[in-house]
Amino acid sequence: MGEYSISQVYPSDKGSLAQIDTLLQKEGISRDAHLDYICAMRDADGEIIATGSCFGPTLRCFAVSAEHQGEGLLNAVISHLIEVQQSRGNLRLFLYTKVNSAKFFGSLGFYEIARVDGTLVFMENRKNGFSTYLRNLEKTKKDGVSAALVMNANPFTLGHQYLVETAAAQCDTLHLFVLSEDASLVPFAVRKKLVRDGVAHIPNVVLHDSGPYIISSATFPSYFLKDEAAVIDGHARLDLAVFPKIAQALNVTHRFVGEEPTSQVTGLYNTIMAEELPKAGIQCHIIPRKESEGKAISASTVRLALQNGDWEQVKALVPPTTLQYFTSPEAAPVLAHIRQAANVVHY
């Protein structure tokens, strides 16, 4: 190990990234689209022989050159990434790994949360992390019929509001989870505020941060699954491995999801959930999208209107609480971020 060094690789270092991509591809991995730190271990000649990355509190995209396997390089890479995470204040860490690698990560202090057999294992570095999360949820459990709804709300639209109103009308308590990682153009703190303000008139809604256990497309690891269909299937089935435990803690027997007529990805995800959730005693309800001028209301359309300064369209697609925020001085940094984005439609 003495002749090897580990350092950060920056997005501008195209040569190193090309070497990393080659190393990952030999392991059947593609570089994840969501990374905020990449490291490389180099030999005495400067060749990259191992790599690993982070996104938020997750570790991902590991690979070691075939010529150097068995030398403990992956341990060193993971130790380096843990130090990076600790310097960021992230002490609670998560990773996704192939099933045949779970035992190795277990030896490094990671514990299994859930698995999709034959595909992946979701792990964290706290033995009782998930059980503590479930116990905290139990404190919000209510009598009567309870349901759940998960949304990103990037930003909160009239479509989201309609979905919450429709779901809340069909149960005694609606547990509404807002995806809490910051991988959207509208930051989590703002998204949560807009949701809270937009549902304030619905008395039976209990608002939750999703935390790390309700997995979004940003945090789900697509990099070691072979194609988009496998990614969607894996994501849905990991959700189905974790969510019933969350539902049990809250006595949730119904889950509501919004129809996504323009997205094949979400459509397939919803289909898998509708087929599988009832096996866990949870009914899945797919709610048709609210329309405006014959088209489904979409957060993507709102972001595009915000980017273009089309306030008439924004006004037609969002509740007054959302409009009030975006027309306030407080929204200036978020609007600037949206206007500078290269692609607001599929962000």
C-alpha cells in the first residue's frame, strides 16, 4: 500500500474520469449520474487501480483493477470515503451493493436494511438505524384507516394538491412523505415548506421527511443494473422491500400514487407496485392526474414556465401558496438556479 495514493478526481479531469469509466465497465458498472465526490487510487506510475464515490450520505461506484484484487484496496478506498463523509458531517452512511458483496461490506461495519434477491442489498453503518426510524414513526400512528403518499413536489403544484386532497378524503389519516434529499432544482427545505403550506387546509394530513429509507430515483443506484427496465424494476422492488415495514409502523393499509401518463418509467413503477403491494396487505391506488387545458399538470411544466418567466402559466398550475413563494424575494436564489439549468424538464 505504501506506493499507492488516493485523491479526489474533479469533473474537469476528463483523462482520469475516462480511466475510472474503463475500470468500472470491467466490473459491469457505469458511472452513476448522481455523484458529488469521486476518488481514485493510483499506483506508482499514476495509473488508476481502484475507485469509489459518494452522493449525499451514500457510498457508491466501487471498482478495483483485476490485477490488484486481494490487496485490500477496496478497504482503503472505503476508509477514505468515510473520512470524506465525516469531514462533511455525514456520520450516518448508506450503500447499495450487489448481493454477493454484502458479506464484505458487513465486515466493514455495514448492516442490511433490505434486499432484492439476485439484484442488490441496501445497507447502512448503524446497526439500529432503521429500527430507530420505525420507532419514531410509530409515535405518529393514529387510529382508524391510515394511508401513505410519497412525493418530491419539485415544486408543489395544483396536481400535487389534488392528489393529496383525493387521498385524504379516502382515509382517516394520510401520512405524506416528502423526499428529503437535495437532488432537485427546488431545495428540500423549500419543497417541504410549499407542501406544508399547500396542504394546511387538509386536517388529517401528517407530514414526514422521507429520510433515507424511502428511496428516490436520485438515491437509487442505477449504475450496476444493466438497462433502464432493470433499474425501474430494481427500484420498485427495493421500495416494496422497505415500505411495508414503514407501513406496519404506521398501521398504513393504503398507498396512493399519482398516474404519470407521459412517463413510461413511472408507469412501469406504478404497475409493479399495484401488483406487489397487495401481497403485503397494502392496497395501491393510482389516481388520475389533474388536468389544465386538457393536459396533465406537471412540475416539469411549472419549472419550464419559471425558467421562461411565464407567470401566467405558473399562476394557472400552482396553488396560491406556491405562487406567493416564487413571487417573493425569498425565492430569488431558487429562481436563479432554475433559470441557469440546462434541462428543467427531466431534472
